[in-house]
Amino acid sequence: MSSSPTLANGLSKTTIAAESPTHLILQMALRDVSVLFRTPWIIITRALSFIIQLFVFAFLISGLIHIPGLNFFEYYAVGSVVATIASISFVIGYDIFEEAEEGVLDYLLTLPIPRRQFIIGRALGGAMRAIIYTIPMFVIVAFVWGFNQPLSILTALLSLFLLAFGVTGMSITVAVSVKSANRFDVVLALLELAVSRGSTALYPIAFMPFYVSLFAPFSPVSFAADTARSSLVGFTLDLPAIAGLVAFVVIFLGLGAAFYFRRLEGGIYG
Amino acid sequence: MFANFAIDLFVTAATFGRLVTGQGADYFLFIAPGSNLITAMVAAFQSGRDVWREKYIKDLTSYLLTLPVQRPVLAFSRVLGGVVRSVIATFPGTLVICYLYGILFTPKIFVAYLIVGLFSLGIVGLSMAISAFSSSIEMWVTVRSAIQLYLSFLSALFYPVSVFPSFLAPIVSSNPMTWAIQAFRQLSPIAFAQVPAGDSLGSILILAGPSLAFALLGTICYIWYSKL
């Protein structure tokens, strides 16, 4: 059994074909985690972006918001973690698209790993790296606002993980179904903007224009933000939001896997 | 691009417009030009990315250098091309802002396009300069993101300069976005709190300084980079 953290190292062992499916999925996922952490500049930029958004933008704008009963700084803090995890989960789509463009996918497909494990591993890797990446930000928010109930924190983290898993599936779906690089960039950026901005992560639904408030409750980012807030601030479980989140994961993970499999086996790599 | 602008304006700005009070005028209108300038910024940065891709991905730089054009002319035309692209990308957005400001059918609409063009000029120059020094796309994206953070959050885009702590005020005042958005706000007949009254000529002149400097920097960097 290989204990190396990356797929490339793990697969160099001749015993890999006998590995259990779970181990192969994990190896694949760990490869994606290490790929993200091999580009520290991206991590630094996103962390800087989070800090500036929270401690400059949210701090200053909350001084201009005088709504009784609304602590906008706290509201935005939880929401910005949720929006960040959604944003980082979309990166897997860019990676998959680039791999296909640069020929790395050809190499990956020659590895002795069944397609099913390969695809599930990619989706899991996207979600794992997003959650690993977001935990320091979550800790900052929990520390500043004194969220210290273990069960609440666990529920919030679970909702973040579900969101990351679903968004990864969505990102993979787009990456394998759009062929032009420019169109892919536009579609993914637009999707990211739409699900984050048209959600309750960054502002309460009561203040949204009517046409946004119709759709915002159904954004997966809203599901995760509502679950995280209700568990961290209200110490309750928002069951409809959790159910929505699970449905989102099932739909997009299924779609992402189906599209990816079709592209690998019946598309240009058939 | 227009879809991005529309989400920024009709979702984010519209919601913050309902949340923020006490700005002396509608906060939605206060931040509305910001959505357009953000779009201009994104479009302008795309030019630098294209220059980077030409060299490292598409291997087109050698071909471009065989064209019967002098290098300084080629370099400056790349900057100008980026500006034109950015103005075209923001064309409908600028129209929307002019409509919201009630200047759609006045000569001020040309000033609005001038502001967008001048702002884009600086950003295109800056993005081409980054392309010259970035050996990997990660580095390019990192520098771009850092500049975008500075332009967006450490400027008067969302709030007046006076709300910043005093140590940040010089950083905010030297931000091109601050002057671009102030020039835009001064085009409007609406009196915004803490936006100096009068025409936008002063703000445009201040904006022209860094924009021309960055355009020159981008041109020089492109010439230097194409020699490598």
C-alpha cells in the first residue's frame, strides 16, 4: 500500500492495480489537493482578497448601514467564507480544462485507474482542497465573532463541504461541455458571479430587488450560507436548506460525472 | 461582459442601494458607475492576458514581430487596441449609467466615454507591463488580482474617501479608480455627499496622469519583452 500523497508517486508502484477503489479515489483527490497547494500565489491572493473584503470593505460599509437588528459586519463575515469556498471550488473546472488543452489529461488517462474512480476522485479532490483552503478563514471568523459551539461549527463545516462538492460537480460539468477557451472562461465566471451574488451569502434577502429575491433562495450558496448562519448564530438546524444542498450535490455531481465520463470515453478522448 | 455588468449593477449595487442609508443621495446611483468601471478594468486586463498567451501558449510573438510595423508603433497599437476593446465591451454599460444619470441625450455622454477610455488606457498599459514580467500564468493572475483588489476596495468606488482611516487616505487618493468614479459622479446632476461639485474636468486631468504613465510603461515593457 503506497503512502505517498500524490497520484504520480502512488501510481509509480506496480501494485497500484490491486489497490482498493477507495484508496484510488483518495489518491486522485490528494493529487488535486497538492496541485492547488503547488501554486501558493493563488492561495495568497485569495486569502488577501478575503482579508481585504472582510476587514476593509465589510468594516467600512457596515458603518454606512443602519438597519436595526442587522449586524452587517457579522452577516458578511459568515457569508464571505461561504462565497469564498464556492469561488475556490470553481477552480477545479479551470484545472480540468487546462489539462485537456495542455495534454496532461492524455497522461492521466494512461494511468492504471478506472474511469469511475478517476472522476469521483477529481470531484472529491476539488471539494477537499476548497475546504482545506477555507478553514483558516473560517477560524478567523469564528475567533473574531466568538463562534465556539463544536456542534454548530461542525454543522457549518458540513454545509461548506456539501457546497464545495456540488460546485465542483457544476464546474466539471461546464469544463467538459464547453470547448472554446474564451467561452469557457466567460460561462464559468458568469456562473460563479450569478450563484454568489444572487444568494443570501452577502446580503439579506429582504433587501434584494424583487427579481433577485425570487431566485436567491434557490442558489446553492444561499443554502450553505443559511445553514451556516442558523447553526453558528442561531444554534439551529435549517433542514430545508440542508435538503436543498444535498439535492444540489446529487444533481451536479451526477451531471459532472456523466459529462466527464462521456467526454473521456465518447468524446475527443474516445 | 454585459452580463457581468448587469449582475454587478442590478443585483449587487441594487441590493446595497437598499441597505445603505445616509449618503445624501441614492446609494445605488452613487456606486452604479463602479459596475461599469469594474467591467472596463476586467476587459482591459484581458488585453494583457492575451499578450501573455501570445508568447507562452500560442507562440505568436515571433510572427507579430515579422509584420512590417516598427516596434514602438506595434507596442502602442497594442495598448490602443486594448483601450478600444475595453470601450466596446463597456459600451452598453456606459449607456445604462448615462441613462441612470440623466445625461444620455446630452454632450456629457462623450465625456463619460472619455473617462472609460482614459481609465482603460492606464489598466491596459499596466496589464501589458505585468505580462512582460510574468513567466507563469499563476504569477500573472496573482499580480492582476492584487491590482484589482487595490482598485476595487481601496478606492472611492463603494464609499467616500472620508470613511477611510487617515493612514489609508493617501493610498485611496492616489488610486486611478477614485478619480475615474469621481469624474463620473460629477457628470450627474445629482448632488452626492462628499463629491465635490462642479464639472469633472479636474478629476479627468488627475486621472490622465497615471493613465498616460501606465500606458507608456506598458508600451516600453512590450518593446523590451518582445526583444527577449
